[in-house]
Amino acid sequence: MEETSLLWLLFVISLLFCTTNQVRLTVSPSSSQRFKGDFVSLSCEEDDSSAGWTLRRNTTRETRAECDEWGEQSGSSCNIHGFFSWESGVYWCESREGSTSSIINITVSGGSVILQSPVLPVMEGHDVTLHCQTKNSSKLPADFYKDGSLIRTEPTGHMTIHHVTKSDEGLYKCHISSHGESPPSWISVTEEPTTTASPPASTSHQLVFILVLHLVVFCPLFISTLLMVSLYRHRPTENHLPVSMVMTSPTQAEQGLDDDYDDVITEHQF
Ligand SMILES: *[C@@H]1O[C@H](CO)[C@@H](O)[C@H](O)[C@H]1NC(C)=O
Ligand SMILES: *[C@@H]1O[C@H](CO)[C@@H](O)[C@H](O)[C@H]1NC(C)=O
Ligand SMILES: *[C@@H]1O[C@H](CO)[C@@H](O)[C@H](O)[C@H]1NC(C)=O
């Protein structure tokens, strides 16, 4: 009886961990824009390496192309030595079952200025710093634009937006005089921590929610059941009589708990 409860509990817990196993796409260096010829390393990071994630991309020339078609696979990383401008596009990790990581936009600039912005959505309330730089320098005065309008001029090329809100979402670019303009990059702001998004995400999130609910509701029940069962198993059989008397006697029901604990303590001294 108690073993089936325990097995059921373990089953629920393992199911919970299974469904929350997610993949993160990481980019190094972490920037939404790179210069033509730059090195970039991407990897699908996960808790369970048996899930078989594949790094894919859509570029101006390719659709759903896998790492071995365009990069150098090195362990869990996919490296690109010398980015081409046409390799601008979206990059993501995809499992055999079709679930995906966050999708990352990478723009390869053939010009002389890039805007370094976060590759993943920024959490509401956090600070975000944008860097405007040339190949040689990241400390030149720069103008920053959002959705086509000049928003700030920064003497050192770094612009920090404090406590971002949904209204900070938009298309950003920067300009360094005598060098030129960066390509635009979209900055998105989310309310939640970034989790993996996929077509069946809503159903799997619902499943996780249901499992958490079940765990929260049933966990105290299971623990108390297990405690009671182990308590009773340690009792010598002849001591069952006084306990059942306490339980069935309505007048002693209130003080029954205290008596129970006294019984347990004295019994364990045997
Ligand atoms: C990649 O391109 C294919 C075909 O155009 C499209 O169906 C798919 O949604 C694209 N994937 C992403 C992540 O943009
Ligand atoms: C990628 O960038 C384009 C425009 O530059 C934007 O419309 C799109 O939403 C971006 N995708 C992601 C996943 O950030
Ligand atoms: C970068 O610096 C080198 C010399 O250090 C210079 O020759 C080159 O023109 C500079 N390039 C840019 C884009 O400023």
C-alpha cells in the first residue's frame, strides 16, 4: 500500500522533471550583431543530453539548415569562423520531437558599425546596455535611434536603459559620425523569465501546471500517509489496542493527539 503511494509520488516527480527539461540556445560572444568575418560560437545547452537537439537556422539563402551544413561542430557547440553577410538570420535549437528553444536573430554587418544588443528578450524591470562600436573601437561617441527617431547621444558609445518596460520594445540602431550606421536590431521585452517556446508549448505548460498542482495538493497527503504507515509499522502489534480505544472514544478525541505522542515516545524506549 505505502509502496504504491511512494511509486506514484516518484512517477509524478519524474514526469514533472521530464516536462520541464528545456534547452537554452547560447551565443558567444553574446551579441545580436557581428561584423563580417567575425567568429561566433552557438550551442544548445540542456539538462538531459539524450534529447538530441539540433541547431538550425534560416538565413537569406537557407531554410532550416543544420549546423553540419554551415558550421563546424565541436562538442555541443557549432562554430562559425568568418561570418558572411548573407548568414544574417534566425538561429534556434530544435529537438527530434519538434520542440524549439528561443529563437535568436543574428545580423552580420558588412559595414563598419554594429550595435551590440541582447540576443534574448529582456525582462521587464531589468537594465539593458547597448553598445555601439566600430571594428577598432567601442568608445566613440554614438547616436542611438529607436524606431527611426534619435533618442540619445552617448559620448562613450554605451547606452543603458534602466528598468525596461514594454514601451522600450522596438527596432534600435546606432550611428557613429565618420564611420556610419549599424544595421537595426529588434529588442523585445518580456514579463516572465525567458522559457522555451514551441508550437505545443501551451499544452506542455498546462501539463506542468497540472502536475505542480497535483504535487502541491497530494504531497502533504503522501508524506503524512507515509509517516503514519511507518509509525504503525514500528509499533508492536499488542499496542494497537490502546490506540484504537483513543481513536474510537469521542470524549477523548481532543486530547487524543497528546496521548498519541506520549504513547509513541514511551514505545520507542523499549
Ligand atoms: C524558417 O523558414 C521556414 C520556411 O520559410 C518557416 O516555415 C519557419 O517558420 C522559419 N523558422 C523560423 C524560426 O523563423
Ligand atoms: C528578428 O528581427 C526582425 C526584424 O529585424 C523582427 O521582425 C523579428 O521579430 C525578430 N525575431 C526575433 C525572434 O527576435
Ligand atoms: C582600424 O585601425 C587600423 C589601425 O590600427 C586602421 O588602419 C584602420 O583604418 C581602422 N579601421 C577602421 C574601420 O577604423
